[in-house]
Amino acid sequence: MPSPDDGAVDVRRRFGGGPVAGVLPVGVAVVVLGILLFVVRDAAYRATASGAVALPSVVGGFFEVVGELGLVVLAGVAAWLTWRARSRGLEHLAVAAVAAVSTVAAYVLSEVVKGFVREDRPCRTLSVHTVAACPAPGDWSWPSNHATIAAALATAVVILAPVWWRLAVPLTLAVGASRVLTGAHYWHDVLAGFVVGVVVVWFGTWALAPTGHRLLQRSVASGPSRWRRVLGQGYTPRYAAPDLAEAGADPEGEGSGQPGGPPAR
């Protein structure tokens, strides 16, 4: 007899099977890196921001564009993969929907943490000329929202289509680096943003995908036909059995002279 958790296992298999193996060593490495970046944060920021200013102005402008355009590209890819998931079944659509919700949750969490920590931007506390104008007072530094959103979107993209990591990962790293190169953040701000985005979306999707699947199933069963079409469930599969009654056939041949023949007179 199937267990109550069979549905969850089935959906999580489409997600990737379960939490990433070896997460503890990776977590330790990230913590150590974060501590090192925090210890040398002023020197690392000065070297990066000053080096970016020394480059031609067109390069500095490119850094600014990457920070914004990269998010647009990642969001577009994630949206397209979510739409494509409609044609692959409710399990895939549930994963896509929960990944989208987790991405929003990662951003909200980063905003809450920023308001709690209230770390000033390095461009306000250090005398360094920067490529971009310093954000207004009260726009706190740690963690980086851009890095959080980029990492969250990239994680959602990799969950939906692992082959897209070739675009998502380099683009996310470029967005994060651009935030330091333009003078808006310390390096440890960017690393923290990456951690928030990846952890919230990856484990949030793994934990909530079965619940999302059940909710979608209920909405398809009780919702209007228009809603079913939005979810990609408003069509009849081409392999479905034809309606013999509408075809005027008698499936058992009852009341006819021969099986499947016209009614006997």
C-alpha cells in the first residue's frame, strides 16, 4: 500500500531528489570565507572600488549595467522556464511555483536582515571615490539585495533546468561583483546575499513542493475551465480513449447482429 509520503517523494524527485549532499563542508567553507572577507573588508573594498575607478569610464558604466541587466535576464529565464513547466505536468509546475514564492521570500528576508543589522554602506564610511553614486542614507549594506535576488533567481533556474547553470551561475557572480566594483557594497555583503538566495530557494522549494502540488491538484479539480487552461490542464491528451457513445457505437455489440455492428432490426 502506498504511504502518505509517496506523493512528496514523487514531486521531490522532479525537484532533484532531496537536499544537496555534502552541504556541511560547503557551509563551513562559506562561513570561513565570510569571516576572512569581513576581517579584510575595508582593504578589499578600497582595492576593488579604486581599481574600478581607474579603468576607462565605459568599463565603469558596463559594471553598472551588469548589476541591473543581469537581474532582468535571470528573471526572464526563470519566468520562461516556469511557463514551460505548464506543459510538463503539475509536479513540474508545482516546483516552479514554489521556487518563485521562495525567491520572493529570500528578498523579503534580506530586507528584514538589512533593517535589523543596519550596516552603513562602505561608500559612506570610507573615503573612496566610486564609479556609481552612493545610495541614500538608510539604504543599508548587509546583505546585498542584488546578490540575494540574483542567487535566488539562479537557484530557481537551476532547479527548473539544470543545464542552464552555464548562464545562471556566471551571470549571478557578475551581478555580485558589480556591486563591489561600483562601490555599493563590501565583498562580504555580496557573499551573504548569495547565501540567503541559495539557501532559501533551494531548501524552501524542497520542503514546500509537495504542498504546492497538492494545492494545484485541488485547484484543478475544483476550479473553472479557464483556470485549468492557465495551468496547462485544459486540454484532452491525444492518447485518450474516444467516446464510443458519441460515435454511435455499441462497445459490447449488444442488440446487434454482430459485434460492433449496427443495431438489429
